[in-house]
Amino acid sequence: MGSLRNARRDVGMFQHHDEITGTFLPFVVSDDEERLTNAFRKAREALAFALSLLLTKGSVRSTTALKHRLLLLLNELKFQVENLKIVVANPVEHAREDVASVCIAQGHEVVTDEERNIKQYQASEPIHPTHIGLSIVSFSVKLLPYEVRTFTISKSATGQNDAIESSV
């Protein structure tokens, strides 16, 4: 959690310079850019560490288990399972609504929440030619402050999904 604390400190310094002092001198802008870049990198590392703990049920405690650069830059994660669990978190202190997107093998799929309520979703074809036979499933997610929710994407009775790939 040290990475997350450092990221918050760097973002706080940026907000202080930009909003309070209104300083736009070149060396201050350069420092702010460096601090924001570092804050973003540190926050991604903290998120990758948290995801590795969640996905391995606490058995792996290393950011190298899931490469944060690969995991968080929309690269594909391949699974050969019947159901895909998507964990969505709101890391801020206010409620928000966002869209979660997953790239899966084309077929008939069902998206459900924790209470097994079926969620409406939009399916579209990826633009990149290497994604032939896949579809991007997007659905709306409403999150309370600091809330973590789990959604399941599974096969419906009328379809078969062989490979499931994540691009959240």
C-alpha cells in the first residue's frame, strides 16, 4: 500500500500547485508532469497487486505475478473456463457510474450481478483484425463510494463460449 500512498502524495502536490498557487512556470509544469506520471504508475502497480491477491485468493503476494503493465493496458487475458468473474471497484469517495467491457468469444452470453440478476449489455465486434470471432461485451456499473462488486459472464443455454478474454 506504500505505492498507493506515494501516488496520493504526488497527486496532492499537483493539485496544490495547479489549483491553489496557480503557478504555471515551466519548471513547475515539468515537475507536475513527472509527479502525475509517477502517481499513475504507482497507482497501477497498487491495483495490479490488489488484483493478484483477489484473483489468487491471497496465495500470491507479488506484483510480478500479474504484470501490471500488461494487465492494465488492455492486453488480453485468456481463460478456458465456463464462467468469467469480473471484479469492479470504486476507489474514490463518491458514487460513480462506469462501463465495464470484456472481450469474449462470440456466442450467447449472460451477464449477472452478485444477486444473479441479469444485466443488460451491449455486444460489439472489435475493430482489430486479430480479434476475429470475438465480441466486446459492455455493461453499465453503478458503484457506491469504495464499493467492490463482482459480475459473472456465463454461457446461456443456447450458446457456447470457448475462450474468454478480458480487456477491462
